[in-house]
Amino acid sequence: MTTIDQLAEIHRLAVAGREQPIARVAGDRLGRIWLGWSRFADVLALARSTLTLGPDPSALYDLGWAQLATGQTHQAAASFEEALRLYREAGDRVNEAATLNNIGSVHERLGDRRRALEYLQRVLPITREVGDRDGEGSVLNNIGVLYDKLGDQQRALEYFQQALLIRREVGARAGEAITFNNMGSAHVRLGDLPRALEYFQQALPILREVGARAGEAVALNSLGGVYDRLGDPQRALEYFLQALVIRREVGDRAGEAITLANIGVVAAAGGAWQQAVDYFQEALVLLQEVGDRAGEAVIRFNLAMRYRAFGDLDRAVSELEIVVELDRQTGHPDLAADAAVLEEVRQELARARAAS
């Protein structure tokens, strides 16, 4: 029997025997291992089993993490808030900071990037105060992600560089790979595709080495995106399909939606318009389920462009109106550009109606 099997059996017996202290320790150790392996369904069951014995901040934290990873965003927020209350009651500053960091991730997933940034800026001094270098690296990385999504790539890269130094210092291999991937994404937005490709190619083998399946899918999806932009749709599709298999395997519904949308973009570029719309619609349902408004805006914009190409300008305008409103709600940097496209398509529709 492996150490993992032993921990699972100890936890099972402790829960059955109502031995809360033993169940908490075994459950927390096992949960953190499984989270690192992207075994989110197992973590959900494990944490809920521990919580049958009474409130436990570590179980709630693990539960929130697994819920966030599987698209249960609002449920994750509730789990993290309850964990935060218990950590504060216990005076546990390290885990208070870690939980605030994850609450920031919840707000980012819900599209409220400014509020997410506020949480992370509150967390950073706590991690430094308590000497939590690993936590500091995580927060710096997440702040970088937010600046990247807010359109400030240079500032994002400054935070990623700080995060990378710390993650290498503490030996956080999975974290190092995630930061490489994020640096690649920033370079994609800067238009430096060869540099982005280098970062994604550095991230992928590390994530495979440590067994971080969810992170592996992120890197594969990112590589697909670069090859699509480089004009190699077949290679892009190969990476997207690999990512899709893993994201479905680990239950990452938000990630699954992103990859479906990317496959839709490839299909559209190849002239398979109806297939592209089908992929976008499937992605849209998933994003609405998980409450990802920023992602929903991207999918709806792609749908609008497909309807425009079909000549269905009424539906294109309807989708773009929703896109602009979602951009406003989430503070998306493309708000002005999307509003300009909306006005352009409205004028096309007006001319078409006048001609008929």
C-alpha cells in the first residue's frame, strides 16, 4: 500500500470512527497532494467527508480550491469565505493570506478584475510579514495575471519576473511552470510570438514532470493558440485536442470552454462556419454555468463575427451589444474596440435595411 493509499485509508477510518483531529490531518495532507495532481473530484469528496465531522478551515480551503477549478465559482467563494473566518479566528495569518489570494482568484474568474486586484494587494504585505515566500510568489504571479488581463503587459511581466525568482528559490516547480506560461501569454498580447512559444515550451515538460494535469492542459492550450496565430492550424488543433481531453478528465469546465472556443476559431478559419458556431455555443453554455463573464464576452464576440460573415447582421448586433455590456461590467481593455465594432456593424445593418 502506497503512502497515498495509507492516508486515504486513515482518513476513511477516522471519519467512520468520528475521530475529527485524525481525519483533519490526514484529509489535509491527502487533499493538497491530490490538488497538485488535479484530482479535483476526489478532493471534493474528501473535503466534504471531513466536514461531516464539523467545521474545518483546511477542508473548506481545499473544497473551495476544487470548486473553483471545476467551475463552481460561487460555491468556491462561499467555501473560501468560511475558511477565512475560521483562519482569522485561529490567528493563522499564513492561511488567511492564502485564502484571500484564492478569493481574489474567484473575483477574477467572475470578471471583476479590479476587485480581485484589491484582494491581492491586501494579501501581499501579509505574506511578507509572516515570511511565506511560497505564498508571496503565488500572489505576485496572480497580480501579474490581472495586470496582463487589464492590458498592462509590461507591468505584468515585472510581477512575473519577481514571482519566478521566488518560485525557483523555494523549489516550487509547478509554480515556476505556471509563471512561465503566464509570461508566454503576456508576450502573445505584445505580439512577440516566438518569445511566447519559448515560454510555453519551457512550461509544458515541467508540468508533465510534476503531474499537474490542469496546468499541462493550460500549456497545451497556449501552445495551440500560438501555432494558430503563426498560421499552422493543423498543429494548433492537435494541441487544442490534447488540452480538451485533459480538461474534461480533470473537470475544468471553464478551461474546457476556452479550448472549445479555440477549436471553433480554427474551424472558422478553415471555412467550417456552422461547426465553428456549434463549438462557440457549447463553450458559451459552460461559461455561463461557471459565471465567467469575461470569457463569455470573448465567445460572444466570436459568434458575432461568424454571424456577420453569414450576413446575419441582426444577430451580430445582438451579440455585440451583450459583449459591450459584459466589457463594461468586467473592466475589459477591449471595451472601446468592441464598441467601435458594434457601431460599425450597426451601420452595415442600417445600410442593408435601406437597400431592401
